[in-house]
Amino acid sequence: MSGDPTPPRFEFTVPVLIAGGGACGMVAALAARDQGAETLVIEQDAAPRGTTSMSQGLICAAGTNAQRRAGVEDSPGVFFDDIIAKTRGLTDPVLARTIADNAGACVDWLTDSHDVPFELDIRFRAAYGHSRARVHGWPGHGGVDLLPLLHARAEGAGADVMLGARLIQAFAGEDGAVVGVEIERPDGARERIGCQALVMAMGGFAANPAMVGRHMPEAAAAGYRAVAARFPDEPGGFIGAAQMLAATGRIAEAEDALRDVIARFPAAAPAYTAYAELAMHRQDWPEALARWTAAHQRFPDDKAFAQRIFDVRLNLAGEEGGAPAPAEAASADDDPRAALRDLVMQFESLGGRGIGCEFGMFQREFGAEPLGLLRWADMPYEGIVQALETRFAGVGLPENTSVFVNRENGRPEYCTRDLRGFMFMRAFVYEDEMPMERMAKQALRRLAYLKDKLIADLEAGSKIFVWRCTERDLTEAEIARLHQAVRSYGDNFLFYVRRQDDAHPNGTVEQAAPGLLIGYIDRFKMSPEGVLASAPASASWLELCRRAAEHARWKV
């Protein structure tokens, strides 16, 4: 979930939505249709494949009709004991019991009710930890055949399947129950679909090297060493092996190994990334800054390094007794890409309503990473006016600040929210990187520093301050009040951006009053109906920035 407080709007709603078109998802679709529920399956691939297609298409089950016909005495209890013994007690006993108790009934139901031709595969005798013959499959066929069959059975039962639809996020209602999802098409277009129930059937993490490394570092390290031995002239195996050393706590060895990789493969950007991440992991922010800076100097076109420098500077801003890193210097005049970066660095976001981070995302596309209190903040009109008029009184105080973990995306991340109803923003620190107690203290120090910095920038009058609202256009009276609030600090420019109209096409910038610019854009990242585009309208934003800077009579 994006965390944006705006209630989501859905193109349509289904009772049951299943994410994942593999064997698990299609069996879930059959079960839902058996109960009479309208069902939609979304699958990110254009042609369903997944781990099912790469497997032998076999399932272990106990107490099945096929076993009884073959004279095999088996039971869920014996199956459960075999699982626990084979895994040496390391598996989740609740999941093991669920599988053992239900696999047999599932195989019989698929065979009897949906004509899936599972049989007991007598080629697999009791082995691999199984004390009974319990492997079932489709004779003469593997997973590559089984998956299309399951799709045919599910679609024949009335389930709808949407291919080429990647799950981006899920939305929850006030009670915490899932109410819908957002998907992305191959062309970047996004749709929001409501649902009464969401089934996550997206398989394991064998295809995710980062998760394999996190949860099975020894196995991953052996694999990387084998890659390095087979391809000694490629850096990937050496980098992966070093990362797995770090994952098992052998940090000093990992540091030495990565320094060797950088010396041997100086053009391998991932080696620099892994080396800097080690400093990030131990929260040595000055060393991390030095490493990310060196990487950015070596690979100036890689925007990821600029982003990580920004992350470190945020962490430095929250350190007790620590001084934040100095602001980034202006770029060379003869570099056209750097000139665009310097242009957008002249602007500072005051947040906004409906994807308040949009202007910050646009800046990031040009490698501009300014530290700003409101750069990533959802800031409604009432909130920004109140904050400006009170000189941000109370911002960063413990009684006004909620620090919490957003668990609605793949990796739980810390976020903050002002309890007075504004300034929701990401912290760019993940739960596995820092304990809550330390993060809470750092977040308060960071907010205090960024608040003071924003007030100083407003008083200096050296930037153009941007605000926009996705939901509606401000009235003239509202614009005047916001303008007055910004100008109360000094000789500033407020740049209020709204949607284009017949009289003001995309790219128009007007100076409505001293220090007040109004710009018109063809679209925001979020539509008035709440539909998200894959990216901000960067070309439009860039043209607006050029014209606004000209109005401000700054060198561009």
C-alpha cells in the first residue's frame, strides 16, 4: 500500500481475486468456483509458467484413493511425522500439519471433481524422507503440461484469468481487511481492482536471490562459489559469494573480498554497491557516505548511487550529536545533464495532496536529491497553511509524531506521520536495518533538523517552493492565503501547479502576483479518479521548471 490517506477508487470489484496463475492459484480458483464465487486470477507473465512449469508436476499426499487402490497404508499423521523428521524439526509444524492433513483430500477432489488425472507414481518408492509411497502425478507428463490443464479446468469452471498483470500493492480498509489491489500492465499502465477476498498464490522465493541469501545464506554462498569457479572472468559470482559471507556474519572477510573484486573488476558497479551496503548495514554513516560518493564519481550516470547518498544524508541528519552531510555542490557548466539537475535543485517541494512525493520523484529522475522536510510528504492544503503560519510549531515533537512500520509492501519500512493530520512520509529505513527504539529517536531528530533547514531556506528566499493538489484546484482566496504564508518568511516564490485548462495549455506559467507563479500541467501522477500512472509527467514538470525559473530571473 502506498500509505496515501486518499481512499482508493476501483475500476471494478470481484468477490475473490487470486494473485498468481501457477498451480496453487488455479487450484484456489477451482475451489472458489465450487463455492459459487465470481473469481479473477491475475498473473504477471504473458503465458503462465512459474515454478510449476519447471517442476515434475508431482504432489505428495497421504490417505488418497489412489494409495488405497495400490494397497499403500498411509495417513496424515505418518506424513506429518515424516516431514518433521526430514527437516529435523526446523519446519513450521502448523504449516506441516496443514499440508499433511489436507493434501490427500485435495488430490482426491481434483481427480474426482475436476478430472485432473493424478495417479500414484509407483516409480517413486518410499525415499527422500517419505516412509510410504505417496508421490502423485499425471503419468507421462510434467509441470509444463499440468499447468495448462489446470488453467483449462479453472476457466471451464467459470474463473476469469488476466495475464500480463503484475501485482503492485494491496489496499486495506479501516478495519485492516484487504479491499483491493493495484496491478501494472507491461506498457506501464496501472489499474485498481476491488475485491472481497484476496488469495496470495505467488509461490516461494527460489527465484529471488536476495531472499535466498537472507534466509539460506550457506546454500546461496555455495552456488555463487560455483559460478565464480565456472566464470572466473565475470564479477557476479565473486560479488555474490562476498555478500553471503556478510550474511553469515563474516563481515571482515566480506570487506576484504569486495575490495579485491573492485580492484579486479573496476567497471563492476554492483561491487561498489555491495561494498557500500556493508557500511550501511553496520550504520557507519560517514564511511557509507564516502563509499557511495566514490561509487557515484565512478559511475555518474547511475542515479541509484545519488539516491543512496540521499539516504545516508537523511540518516546523518537523525544522528545524535552528528552533523548532516553538506549539501551537494553545483555541477559543471559544460555537462547538459548536470545542468538539468542544477535547474530542478533550485526548487523545493512543500509536499502536496494525493501522492505528495510526486515532485520529489521527478527531481530524482534527474539525479537531484535535496534534503527537504516535505519532499516526500502528503501535505493537504489545511496542513501546509497551518504549518507555514505557525512556523512549523510542534513538528518533530514526540507528542505529535507517530513512527510506525508500513508492512503493506514487500519489505517492512519505517514511516512517520504528524498526529495532527498531515505529513505522512517514508523514512527510507527498513525494519531489518534498525530497531524501533533507535529509529523513533532518529526520526524525531531528523524531523527537527529538516524543519530548521526548511525555515532557513524560506527565510533565505533562494528557492522556488512548489505545492500542488491532485484532488481539486484551489480557490483564489486559498491561493492568496498560501502565498501570504510563504512570503511571510521572506522574498520567496510560491509555485502553485494545477491541471491545464482550455485557456492554459500544458507548460503555461503565469506570474499572478509578486512571488506567486501558477503553472499548468497536463497530468499528475494520480488522476482525479485516483488512478496512478507509472511515473510523473517528467517532461511536463521539466518545462514548467524552466519557465518558472525564467520568471524568477535565475540563470538556467
